[in-house]
Amino acid sequence: MKYDQYTAFDPVSKKFVYLTWQRDAKPPEPVSKIRDKTTGEMIPLYKFPDVKKPLPIIPSLKAMKICPITGDKNFKSKVVMLYD
């Protein structure tokens, strides 16, 4: 467990992207924030490597309501590999 990681989905490349840092270091700071119009909550945006625009992180698999690749609302997760 040497690293922590944020995950986001890049709609331009249609790929998941990752922002990784050493666990004992300070986490990356958001570059900006946007307001969620349904909840009023401020959502931080982070700069991911090789992505032009900042993106919101995906906090957990349970937080994903729709698969960004297929558009499926009833998708199921399956752990294929676990590593650190």
C-alpha cells in the first residue's frame, strides 16, 4: 500500500484515467470546483495526466449510476484482479 489513486472517466478518449501519488505524500489539490445543480454540492475537479480538461473523481463503484462506456444502468461489477 505505497500509493493512493483517484479514478475518473475521460469522455474524450472514452477511457478511465488515474491520478496516483505516494501514500505518505500530500494528496493532489483540485484545480477547480463545479456546483452539482441537483444537490448544490461543490464537486472538485482534478488534472489527470494526458487529459486536457480537469475531471471529477469517481469516489466509488457504488457511486456510478450509469456505466460511462456502455450507458448501461444495470451493470454489475466483477473483481478481476487486485493489486497495489
